[in-house]
Amino acid sequence: MDAHPVTGEILSPGQLNALARDLLEGSFPLVWVEAELGNVARPASGHLYLTLKDERAQVRAAMFRPKSTWLKFQPREGMRVLARGRVTLYEARGEYQLVLDHMEEAGEGALRRAFEQLKARLQAEGLFDAGRKRPLPRYPRRIGLLTSPTGAVVRDVLSVLRRRLPLLEVDVLPVPVQGDTAAAQIRGMLSRAIASDRYDVLVLARGGGSLEDLWAFNDEQLARAIAASPVPVVSAVGHETDVSLSDFAADVRAPTPSIAAELLSGDQRELQARLAQWRHRLAHLQQGRLQQTGQRLDRAWLRLNAMRPAARLAMLAQRQQAARQRLDALLLRQLDNRVQLLRRLGAMLEAHNPRRRLATVSQRLHTLRGRPQAAIGQHLQRERLRLDGLARSMHAVSPLATIARGYAILRDEDGHVLRSVEQTGAGNRVDARLHDGSLILQVEHVRKRDPATPSRS
């Protein structure tokens, strides 16, 4: 028996089918097939077996779990579908078949292809890049909701917002969400909302549906308008498994309209906690500022009080009293030292029994006792004279002494000292402070000094 001219060996049917399977799987990429369903079978295993056919031919196909359970429709005999899969060969029977990973109704097939092509083109332009996305405001004040005013979506969104953050303002901007003119009307409403400069964020919302139902949100011009919006846009179109070009162009995609409302509203309990924290910090800062201001006022009052003539005289009197006390203590110490010295001298004299010198010592003792008293009197007299001189100097520079010489201090009704005739006018009341009281005067006429006339000292 001759060997196989290609493989060099004699093949069994299984080996031949294995070679054919490898050849088919290596030669064909994923393929799309549009055909009519036939021989649809779903055994207990959950796998799906069917035939894809047209008027000229047919091919067997299979879709295994779990992908067979993800289908959005129930496959039926005669239904026209668009299927995607890889070509392989079932070795047990020697039949080639398609192992499918995706299948949809053929009515959506053209739309799906158009969607994928448009998505790829816009993505290549960078329209969906993450760097273009704008962050959402943490606490928006007003939201513009573009949706149908009569659908369940608007009720769900408003219910969530009222529950989570009642203070948030929401304007419902009515637009059709399905139909041939829906995309154009959504674009127009989006432009008007942006031009109004009223909204911190805009939301596109719609309930679920088929690809055809959601087609308005796959409009190219709408996607470009969303991407170019200076106001952040949230896309909440369809259910979690639905995807539209608006989702890719928007700054944030929410799986459902209700979740979009939760993303934008935050939790009022968290907001209340933050407000309480800010209130505590503000109170702490205010208390600190008040304490600092009080300390500055106290220091200013002490400085001002120290500058008053009476206060300065009192301070000088205290200093004089302290000096007197120090001087008295010094003199008393000196006197005590001399007394101790005299006692020691007396003891020495007594020890040597110098009677003839007793009178002399007694006389010196009497003399020494009088000297401290005289010294104290002279020192007190000098200090008294010095303090009198200081008092006369302070009195000479005191405003009260100036007033006593016939001058007066004029103040306006607000208590400000008048230093120029420019500070008052006819009809105004002034307070004239004299040395023994005050006079309330009314200005009848203001006479300015001629600049050419020299002022009197």
C-alpha cells in the first residue's frame, strides 16, 4: 500500500479529520455570517445547536455555555440572524461547523456594523480619550436632565435626588429619546443648555431598549457635541449592558439613570458631617482671632495708660518710694555696721582697761551716732529736691498746664481734636476744654489765615 503523498504515511479517518480541522482553524479568522436559522436545538446541557442556511447552502453551528445563555433573544426556526464565530471541524462525523461566540437578530446587524465602524473612526480621532474627560463637580448646585418628560426615567431620577439631596436643583429639559428626529432635538437642547450657563452638569438619560431604539444616542454629531461641551456631561442611556456612542463621548457613563442620580447627589449625611466639621473649624478660628484681638487691645491699653501724665507721675512716685526704701535699708546697714564696730572697739578698750581714754571714746561714740542721722537727712533732702524738679518738668509739658495759661483744646462732635479750620464749618458744634471745665460752642463763621500773613508763635 502506497504512503500518502503529502504526509508520507497512511492516515486513519480520525487523523485525516484532525489534519482537516487544524487546516480549517488555521486558515479562517473569525467570520460573520448572516443567515436563516434552522434545526434549532437546546438540550439540557444548555448548549445551542442550529443550522445556518440560505437558498443555496447550509452549515452547522453550535454555541456553548455560558455564551448561549447571554443571548438577548430566543432563537427560533426561520429567524434571520447575524452570527460571529470560528470555523472548525467536528472530527467524530467529519463535518465542518461554526462555533459561535456572538449572535444577534439580523435586523440589528446592519446597525451594529455601522455602530462599530463609527465608533472605531471616532476613537481613532481621539474623541473618546480619557484625557479629554472633565471631572464632575463634587457638589453641583443645578443639574440639567435631558430626557423624555413622560417616561419612568424622569420619575426615578427625581425620586433618587429628592431622597439623597433635596437641596439640589434639577431642571427637566424635555427631548424625544427615540425616532428619526430625536438626535437633532437632543443636540439642540444640549446647545441651549450650555449657552444658558445655568448648569453645573448635564445628564442624558433614557431607559433600556434594542439597538434600534437607542440609535438616536449613536448619532455622530451628537457624540461630537457631547465631547465638545464645556459643561460636564453624564450619559445614562439604557441598561447596564447597553452601550452607545454617547457613553464613550460623555465625561462619565452611568450604568442606569438612577445610578447617575446617585453619582451626582452624594449623600446628605456625608454633606452634613462635612458641614459640621467646617462649622467646628470656623468656630475654633473665630475663638482664636478673638483671643488674639483681646490680647492686642490689652497691650494697647497698657501702653496708652502708661503715656498718661498722671500715670507717669505715679510711676515716678513709686520709683521714689522704692529708692527711699533702698536708701533707708542701706543707711541702717551702715549704722548697724558702725555700731558693731564701736562695740568691738569698746570691748577691746575694756579688755585693756584704758580708763583715761574712756571719756574720749564716749565722745567719739556720741559723734558717730549723730553722723548717720545727718547723712540720712541730707540724702532725703537731695532726693526731695530732685523729685520737685521732675514734677515741675512734667507740669511744664502737661497739656493741663498749657490750658491753665489761657489756651483751650477744641474737639468736634465725634471727639476728634481740631488742628485746622478745614476740619469744621459754620453751624458745627465744638467742645472747648479749659483747665477747669468745658464749653459747648457753635461755629458762626470760619476765617482762614491769609497764607501771606506770617503765623504768630
